[in-house]
Amino acid sequence: MKGRTNTIHHCKKITLPKVNNPAGNLTSIQENQEVPFPIERIYYLYDIPGGEERGAHGHKELQQLLVAASGAFEVVLFDGKEQKSVYLNRPYEGLLIEPGMWRELKNFSSGSVCLVLASLKYDEKDYIRDYQEFLDFKDL
């Protein structure tokens, strides 16, 4: 299973195309082009109270691209051995998260919107919500 062997080094920031216009900028995202997977689901997180955190789970097979559509937040990734923190604050940058990463979203600025593009439809069986179960999945 791919998620077992992925590391934080497989996760990276992606610069999305940005069309500058005096009337306002535009960024478009196309599956299998800017996003390296077919998009099966799109959702967004918003109205997150100050000090709250989201995430705190992993996925066995799901790939995601997270974009700070508005505001800013921090994504902390852990692959079972190494951890890295990525700050998202530009609507033309996304963070590609590969399967097998424990992720936590925190430090949301006021009015933040986290746009998520996902490679699979919602499937509770793909989620790893228990930290010890995550470590077992990674064979640690």
C-alpha cells in the first residue's frame, strides 16, 4: 500500500497558475495538470474559531491538495519518523499531501478558508483517526 512508504519528502508545495488582472487575479486548477491526480471531491473549511485545530488524522490512499483560498494557516505533516510544518497564505499555492501522512491544521488567521481537492470520494474506511493505529499502519 503506497501510503505505508510515503514520507514527508513526497509532500510539496505546488505553485498554481495565476492570471494577473487589474480587476482581480484568477487561478484555475485542472485535474492531472496542476493537480497530479483526478479530482473526485472538493470541500472547504471556514469559520474556524481562533485557537481551534483541524485534521489530526491520516489517510491510507487519499491524495489531497490544500489551498489557503483566503487567509492563512499552518499544516503540520508527520510520516511516522519525520515532521515538517508548511505555512499556506497564498491562494495560488497548494500543498500536495500524499497518502500515509498524519496531518494537523492549526494557527488559522481570521477569515481563513482552506480549499481541499481530494483524489477520492469520502470513504470513512480510508481515514486513520487514531494515532497509534497510524503508527501501526506505517509499520513503526
